[in-house]
Amino acid sequence: VLSHLPPRDVLHVARTNRDVRHIVLSRTSKGMWKTCLKESGTPEPPEDFSAPRWAALLYDTECNV
């Protein structure tokens, strides 16, 4: 289900609680992120970026610095 959401919405789902965050940001969710980013027309992340980190850089409106 999450792979059909826009990347920004998946990031918001990941922030709902610790257990969901663990699932959404785990390496086993790599396929979900790949599909999510592909369906939204997002280019492939650079080699040194994970898919969630890439999505956060492109779609997140919050600054943590």
C-alpha cells in the first residue's frame, strides 16, 4: 500500500510512531521505496544516498539543521 503513496506521504507515515518508522525505514522496505520513487517520477538516488534519505532531501519541507 505504501509504495503507491507519494514519497512525502510515506515520510509522514514513517513519523507516526517508532514501530512504523522502523518498518518504513528498514532495508527490507527498499522495494517499496524504489516503487514509490519510480511512480512519482523521482530520479534514482545517488549511490551514497538511501531511498528514504533521498526522498527526504527532495520532498521534505522541514529543516533539521
